[in-house]
Amino acid sequence: METKEFTCIRCPLGCNVVASLEDGKIISITGNTCPRGAEYVTNELTDPKRIVTTLVKVTGGENPVVSVKTASDIPKGKIFECLDALKSVNLKAPVRIGDVVLKNVCDCGVDIVATSNVR
Amino acid sequence: MDKDLVIIGGGPAGLAAAIAAKEAGINDLLILERDNKLGGILNQCIHNGFGLHTFKEELTGPEYAARFEDKALALEIPYKLETMVVDISAKGEDKLVTYMNRAEGLVVIRAKAVILCMGCRERSRGALNIPGYRPAGIYTAGTAQRYVNIEGRMPGKEVVILGSGDIGLIMARRMTFEGAKVKLVAELMPYSGGLKRNIAQCLNDFDIPLLLSHTVVDIKGKERVEAVVIAEVDEHSKPIPGTEQEVKCDTLLLSCGLIPENELSNALGVSINRVTGGPNVNESLETNIKGVFACGNVLHVHDLVDYVSEEATQAGKKAAEYLTGAEREHESENNSGCRSEKNTDNAVSIKATDGVRYIVPSVIRLNHMDDRQIVRFRVGAVYKKVAIQVLAGDKEIMNLKKQALAPGEMEQVILQKSVLSGIDDLKEITIRVKTD
Ligand code: SF4
């Protein structure tokens, strides 16, 4: 039997969650304060995902950049591809919170949305 | 100009305090903000992780700020931007707030109550005592965050971070996203000062090493940083000879802690707690000066903005009670009976011992206390499998098992008025870490 330790990142408590594995299969998960910790560790072992937050260029506004995020989490392995795709995006002010900045980034099925207002 | 309530600072604390005061019926209020926007530091915190407690969803900093800003605007709370408060002084029961801005010059407001919401600032390089030249390329993590996230420019390409506070951890990921190479994070203490989740998602995800018990002992380069020398430290934080290693970089970020910004409070004569660097307050978050309240990072540095909002809401409510006289009615009600003359407020002091570094508030006046009182504190070291023990006098009234405690994380207990008022002649409550 093999054990793997994780810090759950689903909330700021940051529980130390331990998964016990046998032949790559999860037998038990301990240390999580709530069910989201078990879900997190299961995902980490199979298909780790992250919310990505970054900036996109804006012209004609009060700031040269606007903050954006993936509307939901995307595969961890696609983070840099997603960041690259956003480098070529150039928005025109005004931008409002929630505006879709880029649809279906890297074919993840997830949109990029603005998280601040630029007038 | 006369005002019932002036709120110094329009960040998360100021906004939540103003909203709560307005909702409690205070209409003659004003927020003074020195930046060109409300929302404070949240505007540059573009990462997610805000609002899980408050909104049950995970927001980025600007989104969290916008929720409060929208509410403040909907309530028509007046505010002034690019307005710097230069002095606060007490005059009788009133407070004189002097501010300055381009349009009006120097203006004095006579306020009945003031809420201090100035937030905190970063410990700067001077406080860190690194020898060597002062080349370009050294920034506090928060300054770098502002450059990158607001102004859209990168401070450098190869980065070393000293200190593992949350802003430094967040900036390690941020700079990596922007194409920089973050070589390592060095932390003087044997534990990180940041949240565990930030170590996981900002460092481990990108294989950025975190060197605990390490510090920067030298900075190379005359015009611009060319390298830093890091070394391991012993238990007294002294560098161990022979452990030095040179790390090539063009940028050094400092993330060595935050200090409440209390220059104005000092000038006003507010008594400051030596451990937190913020005012000493009672259960109403009121300082030693009547009608002056404090909340958020100016009071003590918080780990989560959600707690700042919660605390500021309390300060706003209590300031409103003070202004509407509800507080005084409260008092006369309680004092009409045959209370002891010496301690008419039934003040109980809240003491931190055995591993607990500080507690906010430091005094609870039982006859001003709400049914539930949140008490927040931090511990001074990392503990595993311990308990938080609350003693009233020498009687244990709470014992909370804790898997782990760390200095980077704020803790809280909730005291019940029904329990405290049932204890005869209560003078002191102690909160401690119970290790056995
Ligand atoms: S297990 Fe639950 S409580 Fe613990 S960090 Fe994850 S989400 Fe938070």
C-alpha cells in the first residue's frame, strides 16, 4: 500500500489530506474536514484542475490591463497554453466584470471572463 | 464641515463598516480614500480565494471589492477619492479629521465618531537589515504586485523571494505566469508565514523550492541586482557559516510581513498594542478614545478578507449604536440595578498566554457585549494535535481540539454572553494552547 499527501486548496483551511492507494486505486482518504477535500484529492490523482487568474491587455481605458479568470477550473497541464492564448487578446475599453473575454479557451470548454471593470 | 461618522479608508474594511453603519440608520457619513478607486488592496489581488465565507463562492479580489462597492453605491454612501487624511485629533467629545485633496485643499471635519480603516503596509527593506549596496531590482511583494497587476509591467525576469508571506507566494505564481523564472523562496523561520494552500498552489504546482530557515545575507550588483547570496540560519536566526550559496537573479521580492498603518492613530493618542501593532480595543472594537473605532488590517493583520468584512460590519454597527445613543441606553439599563460601583461596565480583560500571541479584543464589557462575541487570535509557533483552552478565572469554559495551529493562520473562538454572565465576579478570561 502506498500513501500520498495533499494540501487541499479548496478553502483557506488547507487541510492535510492523505490518500491510501493500492495498485493506483484509492482505498481511503483521511484528514479532510469536509467532503470537498476527498473530491479534491480524487481529482488530483486522476485529473488535476486549477482556476487560472491573469491579465489581458486593454486599449483606450483607465488601465492598460484588465484582470480575468477561467470561469471554472481547467486541466492543470493546460495552464500555460491558456496563458499563451490570452497573450494575443486585446480588448477595447470599457470592460465590465463578467464580460466573456475569450470563449472555450484551449478547447477546455471553459470561457475566460473579466474580473474587474475598466472604464 | 460637520459629520456624524467619518470612515478613514475605502478598502474592504471601510466599505463594510460604512454599509453596516448606513444600514443601522446613520445617514450623515463619509468615506475618505487616498487612492483613485474604492476597494483598496483588493484591486491588485487578482487571484481567487476571496469570499468563500461571505458569499459561498470563490471570487477574485476585484470581484469581492466590487460586491461591496456596488452595495455602498446602492446605499448612496458618500465618499471622496484621492483624499488623504493628514491628522485626527480629539476635541471634547468630537474628533477633528483633517484631509487634503486637489479640489478642496485642506479641510477639517468635525465628526462625532470615526472608524479607522487604514489597512496595513509591508515591512520594508530597511526593517530587514540586509547588508550591501542598494541596487535597483528590490521591491516589496505588494509593490511588485501593483506594477504587474495594475500597471501591466514586469519588474524583472529572474526572481528570488525573501519571506513566505501570502503576497510573496501569490507573486511567485503571478511572475511565473508572466514568463519570469522564480528561483526560490527563502523563509527565515522554520515555518511559512503564508496559508498552506498558497504553498501548494503557488509554489508546489510550479516546482518552486521553499527553503525554510534560510535568509538573504548579501545582494550582488551595483546598478541592478545581479545575484543574491542565501544562507541557512540557526535557531537564533543567525546565518550558519559555510551554508552560503549564490543565486543569480535580477529581482528580489520581499514578503516579510505586514504592519498595521497607525500613524494617524498614534497622533490621535490611540493606545497601540505592542504585539499586533494595532489599537487596543474593547468588544465594540472601540479604542481607548470614545467614539473612535478600528477594524480590518489597521487593527490586526488578517489572513482572510472575509474576516475583515465581518469585523468591519461589527465596527459599523457599534459606531451606529454609539451615535444613536443606543449604547448609552444600554448602559443606564444595566446600571440602574445594584451593580458594583467600581466596575460599572463589568469589564473582563482577555489575556493571551501559553502560545497565544495576541487576542482581539483585549477587553469585553459584559453589559455592552452581544449574545455572541467573536474573539480572534494568532499563535506564535506551529502546533500539532493540541487544544485551544478558554479559562474564565481558573475555570475551563471551552476546550477545542485542533489538528494543527500555525502563526500564518488566524484562529477564533466565540464567547457566549449567557456563559460569561453566569460566572460570579468575572475579571479575566485567558486563552491558551494546551499541549498535553
Ligand atoms: S477538506 Fe474541506 S475544509 Fe479542508 S481545506 Fe479542503 S475544502 Fe477546506
